[in-house]
Amino acid sequence: MLRDTVHLLCGLCEVRYYSGRPVSISLNSLAFSFLWRFPDPFSMRILFVIRGKLGDSLLAFTTVQAWRERHPEDEIHLLVRKAYAQLIATEARRLHIRLLPLGGRADLLSHLLRLRCMPSFDALAVLWGFGWPVKLMGRWIRARRKIYLDRRFDEIFPETPEAQPFGPRIAPSWNVARLLDHSLPCPERLVLPDLIALHRRQEEKLSETPAPVGLVPLADEMRRSASPEIVAVWLEALARSWPGCSVHLILNSADKGADALIAAHWPEHVRVVRFSRLTQLVTELSQLCALATTDTGLYHLAAAMNLPATVYFGPTEPPHVILSGQRDSRGIRLEVLGKIHCEVKDCQRPYCLDRAISNQAQHPCPTPLAAIPTGCPLRVFPEKALAINRTWDNSPEIC
């Protein structure tokens, strides 16, 4: 009770500083609206938590956007990785979402101490996140309802949505939010208006010269990454679809397989672009006219800025990754795989991905079928069936 009273008084007061010293204390202008009217009894104070990689974080943020659109009266706080907070900062301000960027352990402890002294939230909802930091948040942050993705932290988060085997990547965060509002519509698009505006400005600036096409061959798993031999085939397909355009081979130097691609000899129209910071990646994507990529979180960043993208899939399913209403996005995968979700995690030569790229380029696949793991679902299909791709199309363009 004492902590709540202190927090309320601090919120109602504004301290004015001169040369680093407090010189006066006055009532905050927001205090008058609080004093003259009662708070909305139907609004909620919610703390959403997103602590994942790039693609998962951006997808989970669409759930927060959907919540704000449906509940404009709620007070929303969002704990998110500091690296990704800069991507959504403008949109968060527009939607009146209070961002709490998470860096290292010092940031985490600082936020937890401050949140501990705040009034209890109506709900603490972890839209995406794992590990000990999430457990610590659950123990320290006071909330009437605590909701998590699954049942691994039952003793801390009593509420969890029903378990689902495999489904769209948006589903976990959406299902968590639906425990608070069962009628919450599922997000259909990932949109960040400030990134879209950045891309448009770059298009206008470079309108006199043909913009390059981007190629992202690596993901955080080898089973979703392309080898130099496959990238060479991929470039043939891009040259057919985008004649006369240069190609930017976009690589994170820290990714496994990047060294071999950097060292390889490429045609003159191919330029290797390395990035180590997210700001560099955003700048590079904003200069492209289209993107060809594997199933990686970088695709979701491109989708957020309305960059036309073609995603080549191997073990994962396009409808689970590409949102149904995402404009200018296209997924390509071997037709025989249908709705099969491959769980062979130790695959080092993804024949499924390599063959889909080779089919699109109308080129023999350089990866031998004998190199695939024993548990690969492709082993049961005849060669003729592997020559057909299926396309999931939200876009009139293709890479």
C-alpha cells in the first residue's frame, strides 16, 4: 500500500531541474485529468513481454497492435529487446504503448525493480520468450493474471492457452492475448509505417537508377540455409526474373556459412553486403526493389516495410510464416511436402530447399539426394514428384 501511494504521488508531481539540481516541484499537468475524473472502470493495465529473435518479435508485436486497435482505452506496457525496440519505437509512440527496452542483465534488473514498485498490473502476458529472465519476471512483477505460452512455468504463470502441435508462428502470441479477449482478431499483416515511409523515400531518391534485388541465403539453422553452389543457381533465377538488375548478397558475418559465401567468386553484377548492426540492415533493405530469401526472421523485417519478397521454404510451411494479408509476399516450396513440417533438426544439406530453388531456376539440383538424412520425408517420393514447386502468392511479382 505504501509503495502504491509513493508511486501515485511521484506520478502526480513534476520535478524541475537546473544545473542538475532539483529547484521546484509542481503538479504534473496530467494530474488534473486524474483528479477531476475517475479512471475508466473497463480499462486494463497490461504488461506484454516479447523476448525472442527478430522474426518472432516482429510477429508478436502485431498482436500488441491488434490489441491496441481493439482496446484503445487500455494502458499498455511492452518489455522488448533493446535491439528491436528501435524498430517499433515510432509505432509504439503512435499507439501510446510504453516501451521498456531490454538490454543486458542490468536493464532487466532495473526494469524489474521499477515495475515492482508500480501498482499491480491487471495482466502480465508473455507473448514470446523463454529461459530464466522470463521466470524472474513472473516472480517479481505483480499482476492479477499471469499468462505464458505453455505449461513449462506452471508454478509462476497459472494461465496458459491450449497446446497446439504446429501452427502459424503468429498463433502463440495471439492465443496468449485471446485469454484476455476471446474475440481478438488474428493479425493478418505486419506493418511498420515509419519503415514503409523510409523505403518510399529511398525509392524516390533512387528512381533514376534501377534499384538492386536483395538475396538472403542464410538463416540461423543450416537446414534453412543455402550453400554457395545453390546460391549460384539462385542467381540464375534472379537474372531471369530481374534482367539488368544488380544483386546484393546480404550476409550477417556471424552466421554459419557466411565465410564460404564471402570468399566465393561471384559475377560482376553481384555485390556482397555484410551487416553487423540492425541499423545497417534496415538501410540496406530500404534501398532494394525486391528481396529473395530463405525462411529467416529478416523476411519479416522486409515485410514490415512493404518490400516485395519471395521466400523459399524447405522444412517449414509457407502459410505458417507468411501472414495471410501480407502484401507483396510470396512463398515457394516443393509441392510434395504439402503440409508436412519436417523436424529433422540435424540436416546439414537441405535438399528440400535446394531443390525448390533449382526447380525455379530450371537447373539440375547440385545437391545429391543421397546426402539427405535418413529421416527426411522426401525419401519416399519419386524423382518426378520432386520437380514441381507450389507457390503461395500474395504478390504479383516474383524473384
